[in-house]
Amino acid sequence: MKKMCCLTAILGWIWMASAAAAGFGGIWKPVDGELNFWISEHDTGSMTVVVTPDAITFDGYLDPDFSDGFSAVDLGGKGHHLSILFAGPTEAAAVWTPSGGAPVNYTLRKQFGGSYAGMVVATTGLFADPVGLAYQVTGSSPFGITRFSLANGSPLEIYQDSAPRAFKGKVYILGQYGNDTVTVLDAFHPVSAPISQYSVGKTDPAGFLDIPTTESTTNPQDMAFLDESTAYMSFLGAPVILKLDPITGERLGLIDISAFSEGDDGIPEASAMVRVGPYLYVALQRLDRNAGLEPADAMILKIDTATDQVVDLNPGLEGVQGIPLARRNPGALAYLESTGELFVQCVGSYADPEILGGVEVIDTHTDLSKGLILTEEGVGSPITDVAVCHAGKGYFLGYDPVGDWPWTYFISEFNPSTGAVVDPRFFEAPYYIQDMVSASHQGACALFVGDRSDADPAVLVFDTGTNSLAAKAETLLPPQYLAVLER
């Protein structure tokens, strides 16, 4: 088993109520006032309420049985009391009585939420001091931290260049360039040893399926899941897609994609992947290793998981064809299930200012491009990430390459149906932001953003109804990549 050499922080965020709850979970606000009432219901019939004006200072309350209305004293021992009487799923009356003070009455309206429950996993790394602990925020309070640890009580060690993936109650940490490992964690039992840790390097520990590459590292990039025992993995450092058991690491097969490499380096640089039914869509960056990793024409491959074969999307041409992209160097993929559309964010070139990026839309019903919906020249800055909530709401991450680095990074809302920028730069930060992800369920959508401030690193939670900051969870170290785990 390969030793992981550095430490990485992991954040778990219990977002809404449990599936068995009455549906009060979410963010409530007074008709008059700026307070936030974070309400969470639990399977035991209890309810937690966190009251905060700014997602930084807060008071927490816990009622073991809210069937007759919520009533509790604050958990911090200050002597405050909070009661809430729910008039319906979106209306309530609250009375807050400070210790030794007069009661304050609030009429509450539910602003955001539903019966959705989830957890956000974040890893720190690149551009951060590689010293940290794995941890998650507890379900009883969005601001409490529980640490992951090994069975002997020592901190969990994670390689600093790591990306998380989440599926069916488990978190998969991909150790990337120079590490080539996967660490599997039980997301809901943080004080425990990893379930497993295995190599996805060139040599198969079982001696069956070595990964063919002349590179020193396979550099795993993404993992897409069919079920709990079958997944696929892409690599920047190898010309194959690996089929494996994601829990044990057993290698089940290799899909050769070397024919799609650019030039003569033999590696097409497979990066992000999205599963759509029985098919796997894979972004190929096609970087020229003999020319400073400059990007060639990019494409999306479609793989049939029933046969583990690349689907030929243009039989009229010689060879097997993928979906050609209008821009180069694809990074993030965002799939909108309601429309069957795949949003492909392309960086362009970091070195050549003439090779611009943008966001292209692929119709997975026809496997044809619908064209660019956002362009670097149109929005006036490079685009580094994309996330979608529904056909009328999406987000892109960009930056201003002016002056000394770190540049100003920003998030804008756009309409995924029209490409119109709806709310430009509603969030700006004078530091590097690596990742953002959206999560939707039963009409509710949240946007999670890794805040890489050296002074106050955190995962930020934005209410997509208002594009306002709804919550903030400190991460000790600046977070790099994010993943959402549904419960």
C-alpha cells in the first residue's frame, strides 16, 4: 500500500433535513430583519436551529422533540431561549428571549431549503501549506467540527494534490500527480480509519492489469460510478480509461483511448467525466507534451459501459469519432439532467492569448454540439469553472488577469438556456478560487465555493434564490476541490 505523504483538510457539511423529516429544514428569515434561521430536522424527531446574522457569529438550539413546536435554550449556555411555532411549510412565528431580557417576536418565511440532505467534501492542496487534519462539520451544528482519524487516533494523512469524489455514503480521495492512489472514507463515521487505500499507478499490485504509459505518474483526474462496485477512472498521464472496483481497487478492465492523442506523445489527457445513463462522457484536453503542453483541438468521447467501447459518433468519417469542441482544453463538465445538456468549460491556452476559452453545450440526446453559450471574449475574462442548477440558472467562475497574481476571481450568474449574464460578479475575491459546485434536489439549489483566503479559508454556501451568502464553514486551510455527497 502506497504511503500518502502530506496532510489535507476535508470538510463535511450537513446541508438540509433528513429524508424522514417534516420538510421544515432550510433557511428561514424574518419578514423584517437580516437574521438567518438555519433549521435542520433529524431522524430521531429532534430539530436543530442555528441563528446567525452573518454566518460567522451564531447561537445554536436543540429540541429533542419538536412535534408540538420548537422550544429550547441555547447550547452555548448563555441562557437564551427560542421557540418556533410552524403555521405551515413556509411560515412560522418565532419568539427569542435573551437571558434577562424581553422577548423579541419574529414572523418567519422559508427562503431556501427542502427535505434534501447532503454533505460537501473539500480537499486542500496546491498553494497551501500542506499541514492539516481531515475533518467534517457535525450534523447538530453547521459550525462544529469532527475530525477524521486513524484507528490508533493519529490524524488521517492525505496527499496534498488530491481531488474528492463522493458516492453512496463514501468519499473517494484521488491522490493526483506523483501519488496515484485512492483513499476511501466512510463519510458518516468520521472518527474511523479509511475503508481502503490502493494504488492506481502503472503497476497493478494484483499483477493483472498494468496501466501502459511512459510517464512517471498516471495522474488520476476523475472517477465516475456505475454502482458501488463498478467505476471508471480517467488519467492525464495514461492513454486509457480504467474500469475498477472503487472500494477494493481491483482492476476490471482498460479502455484504450490512445488513438485520440494529439501528435506523437500518445496520451490524449482525459480529464473530467460525466455518466449519463449507460454512457460515459469523457473530456479530452489533448495537450501537446512536445510543445509545452499547448492544447490541440479538444473533444468529448462517448463510452458505452455495456460494452466498454468508444462509440463512433460519425461513422461517415474514417476511424472512431468523438464530439469535436469549438474551444480547447476542457476542464469542468456540468450535466443538466432535465434537458440532457452537457456544459463543457474550456480554458483555452494559458500561454497563447489568441486561444480563448468558453462554455459549449452538448445535447446528449443527439450527441451534437449546440454551440458556445459563453465565450471569454463575450464576458471579458477567462472562464475557469461552470455549474448549473436548472435550465434558467447557472454560474461561471472567472478571473481578471491584470497586475500581479493572485488576480481577482469572481462568480457570475448566467441563463443556461440563453447564455445571458444575469447577475455579473455578485461575488468577488482578491485571491485564487479553485472550485465551485452546485447541488439541486426537489427544487432547492445551493452553490458551494472554496474560499482560499489565507486569513479566513472556508467553504461558502450561497443561496441561489438571492445569490447571497447563506453560510460559511471554516476549513483551517484553503480548500481546493469540492464534491457533494447526497444522503
